[in-house]
Amino acid sequence: MMQFLINLNGKTLENFTPVSALLGGALIGLSVSLLLLLNGRMAGISGIMNGLLSAPKKEEIWRGLFLLGLVVGAVIFQLLTDDSLVLRKGYPILLIIMGGFLVGVGTRMGSGCTSGHGICGIANFSIRSIAATITFMLSGMVTVFILKHILGVAS
């Protein structure tokens, strides 16, 4: 595979492979297309999770299997690749809890999450999803800038 070395402010991003990124994107596209084709549902993770907790019993199976597949897929990927997952340490637990809470509030306010808006919504040329995706991308960038350069929290 073709590999690149990108230098970003003195740090390097090693082993960027456009082939694996393209393959991953194609697999995501295939999976959301199959869910829509076979089940008539959009693949928004927050909606699938919320529906697991509040949907009729007949929908629990596919929702549970979909969410389980996300976890199992990540585990299989981790087992099949040489890269090991390195968790960041040293983040204040209150900051993590606040971040999780704000993501939940944002998904409710935006009527969907990054997967629903960013993958399915944009693919359907939804103006609301395009606006939501721009909003959460900019919000994430501003948050990282504040945490890293103003508060000195992120490394």
C-alpha cells in the first residue's frame, strides 16, 4: 500500500493510507445503504440507540445487533491490525462527563448525530444535515483550539 508521511506543526501523522481510508468509507457507505434498502432506516447511531431504549420489541433485535456490530467490528479491526489502540490518559473525569453530556444534548438539539447527518443526511442533500455537519465540525474545531491553546488541557 502507498504510505505517506505528513508533517503537521512538527508532529507527524505516519502510515496514512488513502487506500484504507477509501475502503473504510466504501464499507460505511455500503452498510448504511444496506440498512436503508433492507430495513428502510437511516443509520444514525443516536437514533438507533434511542430506539433501542424506547422502540417496540420487534425493533430491538436489529438495533441491538447493529450496535453490537459496531463494537465487534472495532474489536476485529484491532485484532487484525498491527496498530494498537492507545488511550489518552490524564483527562479530568469531570471534563469527560461534561463532554459526553454536551454531545448528548447536541444530538437532541440537532435531531441527529454525526453519522445520521454527516453520512446519510449529506448523501440525501439535506440542507438541515449539511448545516448540522458544518456546525458540529466547527464546534469541534473551536473546542479543540480552546482546550489546547487557551486552557492547555488537550495534548
